[in-house]
Amino acid sequence: MQRNNQIGFIVNDTTASELSFRLIKGINDYLDNGAKEDFVLFVENSSANIIEPNFATMSMSEIWNFDGTLISTSVSTTLSMNECFAPKAKYFYVWDLEWIRNTGMKYEQTIQAFSNEGTKLIAKSGDHAKAIKNYSNKKVDHIIENINIKAIARITNE
């Protein structure tokens, strides 16, 4: 029996934010249209959902055994993902340019999320891609606007 392509996302939380809304709604809509992929949402901090997901959600502590494609969405979730050995592929979807705000992380910490050779970068826009290249000196592998699930599923199937 052939397994479906598994795609996992790691988010900080699922509270009221544009990322949580677009991600959950995008996956729900994609699944409603007959998707063949299996989706899992891993959450760093447990919280109430902005909308109800129609797919699995788990604590981030469960990523150690996830062997599908894993996509992080922040510096902290990327640093955790980079410690995992099981995922077949790792992507960092750079939703937010966290380094331009004072988030308590220093350059030495944040740059590690961008410098892992095994992690491919996805930018939210062309402007984000330029900022990422300027900050990390690493070329962005893909540009996918507003976390388009169909486009993400396509690149994970390549």
C-alpha cells in the first residue's frame, strides 16, 4: 500500500494571527478539494485555534518521529526542526522578518535558522527573498506568496 505524501507545519501557536488563519484555512480548503497529501500541524505553544483544523494537530514534541516533509514558520521552530533527524525534507517558510524586531534573539541565534544546509528557504514574497539574502547571504529556494498550500504541496512532491 502506497503512503500519501505527508506534509507537516510547525507554528508557534494557532491563535488569532494572519499566519494561523491562512495556514489552517488553506489546508482545510485544499483538503476539501480532494488533496492526496496528509497534513499535520505541530504547535510550539498550545492555544485556542483561530479556526477549526480538519487535519491532525500535535504538540511540537512529536516532530521527532515525523518522517514526511517538515516546514517551519519561525526562527524558534526552525531551530527545533533542525535538531530532528526523521523528516525526509526540511523547509523554513520565512513568514516574518523576525530579525528586524527586537525579539530577544541575537544575530548568532537567528542566523542558525538560515544557515543549515539541509533546510531549504521559502520566502513569502520577492521583497522578503531580497531581505533574507541580504541578512543571511543564502539564496531563497522558493517564493510562495501567502502560504499557498497548493504551491507548497507541488514543491514537496518534486
